[in-house]
Amino acid sequence: MTVLFDVGDGVATITLHRPEVRNAFGAGMGEALADAYRRCDEDDAIRAVVLTGTPPAFCAGADMSAAGDTFAAPDPSTFSAAAVTVPAWQVRKPVIAAVNGHAIGIGFTLTLQCDLRFFAADANYGIVQVRRGVMGDGYSHWTLPRIAGMANAAEILLTGRMFDGHEALRLGVCSRVLPNGEVLPAAHAVARDIAANTAPLSVAYSKTLLWESWSLDADGVEARETEYPPHLMGSPDAREGVLAFLERREPQWQGRVTAEWHGPTR
């Protein structure tokens, strides 16, 4: 089993699990990760997702057990560099990458598909493919410039060099840098807060628009901000959110993404 799946307190934890090879990406891991993401998207009991790796690494990159044939010429009719057919941004719940160890190559680009990234301070990071005779994958030429800016993306993608968590924060690719052992607990704390205190449909629409906004101009964003709220306003959760705040109590959300979604189809 290359991917572990666990749910508790409204939070799904997906763990890349090939510890004998530092969770190198292979042996069906992409298919298993896509299946896990689908499950998270389709289960209303899951309100947030944490993606992590079995220690001592998050994901060491491509499985290079084939040595010189690791990057042998693929069949162009079936090859895709996407790595996973359901990227994290398609899950209608926040996905937090709890990067608790080294994330190299595809291991790093998988984190860029997530909504939040918490990095271990002492781990190594990099999109090293240009140093292996290939090039960055997993949508990295789309995600990285938008997350970190063109200059930082060019430095990361074109040099293929590695850096630690503190430099990752300086480069703008993560939102928090923590001691290695604190990364997963911090991600779970944020995920549980989302699960308890945010309305399911509100988060789903907001996340969708955040990712959509990369291909929209200001008028396009305004159109979405006008289109989506009527599906929320007047709902039981719109009433519950205000009443819970005024009554100083925990909200009891009723909205169901699977049944009440009017956003883009997948």
C-alpha cells in the first residue's frame, strides 16, 4: 500500500507510504493518491485534507530503481507529466501539504498543487529534473510562477538547485516553516479549525475561485464573486454562521458540497 488514508475530526490524512525508498513516487502511488483525493472530494464528512509522508521524508522524487532507464522514452499516446489525474486543487476542501521531510522533484511539485504548504526547516527541497536530463513536471511551470513569482520560479526550475525550509519561505513557496516534528501537528491544527469553524460550501466556492482567478481578469473575478454568493446567501449555514457568532458558540453546519454544489463541474 503506497498511500495511507485516515479520517478523524473531519480531517482526512493522506500519507505517502514507501518509507524504504523515502516515499519515492512510483509503484502506483499516483493512482492511489488520485483515488484518495476523489474520496475526500466526495465525502461530506471530510472538511479538510492533510497530505504528508511517512518519515523520514515527504517524497524523495521519482523512483530511480530503474537506474539509467528511469526516464526512458515513454509511449506518447499514454504519457502524462501530470503525475496525478486528480490534482489537489480539484478537491473542494482545503488541502494542506505537511511537508515533514525532503521533497524533491515530483515530491516538491505535488506540494505546489495544494492550497497551503507547511515545510520542515531542515529538509531539502528542489525541482531537480534539469539536473537529471529531463524537466519539471506536475504542473510546476503553471503553479510555481503564480505562487512564488516568475523570478523565483525561474531560479528554482532552471537551476535545479536544492534549498532548505528557511529559503523556501524566502522564495515564497510555503506559508510556514517549522521544526520537522511540528509540521504535521500544525497542519492538523489548522485542518481541524477549518473543519469546525468554516462553512463547507463557503470554503468550496472560495477555494474554487482562488484557483480560477489565475486565468481570470478583474471583471472575471467580479463575475464569479457575483455568481457564487447567491448559492450561499439565504441558506441555513448563512444564518447559522451569524447566530453562532452572536451567541458565542460553535457553529453547527448543515451544508453539503456533494448535494448543493453549483460551481464548475469536474
